[in-house]
Amino acid sequence: MYKIVIDSCGELTEELKADGHFCNVPLELDIDGTKIVDDETFNQADFLERVRHSHKGPHSACPSPERYMHAYEGEAENIYVVTLSAKLSGSYNSAMVAVSMYEEEHNEKKNIYVFNSKSASIGETLIGMKIQELEEAGVPFAEVCKQTESYIDEINTFFVLETLETLRKAGRLSNFKALVANTLNIKPVMGSTDEGSIQQLGQARGMKKALAKMVEDMLAKTKRYEEKVLAIAHCNCPERAQLVKESIERVAHFKKILIVDTAGVSSMYANDGGVILAV
């Protein structure tokens, strides 16, 4: 038996939630002193309303090692853990500490491996799906880990934000740059680096052009479309995500394209109207 543990920045589709092999370990959000657990109780509409009225902006805290350790319990012998990029969060370190704690406190032998996704959101989701594909094919634990690490090296994540306010309030962007971008309706196209941090890939004036630029960048970096699963996450803009999906389908034939709404942590950074791609 196996279990795939993903921190709550990785969105699970309804199909994956019902599968029985997946579980989320929640991060915690803080907005003006209000603590919000990023689990099934997360209310996106309420959260986005709080963000709009916040001067400080939201912050997140990674799961405790105890939360991870609890997720490792159960009958599964093979435990695979997928976390937010170690460059963006302490979630990876927390999951690793939990492995040592679990092994000290439990006698039974389990195989536990923690993956640094070097990504976020649906990038983590794709990694979890890859692990399941390999497990269901009967691939041995060590080989699943090896092949998944290779898969992580191939994944690219891209996103376009409607507003830069959350990044500004979090100290990841200067006030001047955010003001200029918002005033001129400049939408930056962002993406992941090989190490798992964030970089700006380009920009465009207006959301429509920025989304087109994001798709263009994604296609330029992606090979063998027909073998790849592409994932789209959106923050409260399903129509926009569907338009992105349709624009991609007109020029490339992927093995599968899935769309999910963002959970708490991804909603915090994507903000209302943001769109994320991972492949």
C-alpha cells in the first residue's frame, strides 16, 4: 500500500480527493491576526475579501513536523511526500524533520521519501500524479523516487497575476514597481527557476496579452506535448482558465489538461484573477 502526502499548496482535484491514496497537510494563513487553516474549511471568497481590505497583507506558516508525522501514520508502507519549493517555504524542512521523528517513535519499518517539488500549486499536484502512475505500474519504491526526481527536473511552472499587491505587501516587490505596474496595467509573466525560486519571464500590457505571453513561453519550453499532462490553476476566474485551456488546445495536443481552483496558499499569492500553469 502507498500514500501520497502533499502540502496544501498543492491542489487536489475532486478525483484525487476521492482516490484514497492522497492527503493534504495544511499550511496556516494569517491575515491581520486572523488564523486560517488551509484545509477543507478554507473559504476562498471570504479570504479574498479580507485580502482586499488588508493593509499588511496575508502571510503563511508551514505545517509543523507533528502534522506531517501524523500524515505518515496508517497502513501504507510506501509514503511519498511532496512539498512546496524549499526556496519558498519551510514545508520541505518540516517534512524531513517529521521523518526522523516518526522513525524514532515507531517500530514498524516504512519507506518514506520527501520530494522538494521546486514548484508550487499544481506543480505539486502533477508530481503526486506521476508518483501514482509509477506505483500503479508496479515500479519499486526506490525507482519511483528516482524517476519522480527526474520528472521534477523537467517541470516548469508559470503564472500571471491580476495584481501585484500581495507580492508588494509580502516584501517581494518594491512599492514603486508595483505602483508603476498597476498604473500602466502591466502584467508580469512569472515562472519558476531550476532551483525552485521565482523569476520574471516577461510582461505585457493587459491580462489578455499577458496570458498569451505565458502560453507562448510555456510552449517554447515544453517538448513532446502528447506525452505530457498540463495543469491550470485559477483563483476565482474559471472562465479565464477555460480560455487559456482552449488557446493551448488550438496549437498543441497534450495528453491531458486539467483545471483546478486554487486552495488557500495558492490563492494568497495568485490573488483574485491569477492563473497558474504547470507542465
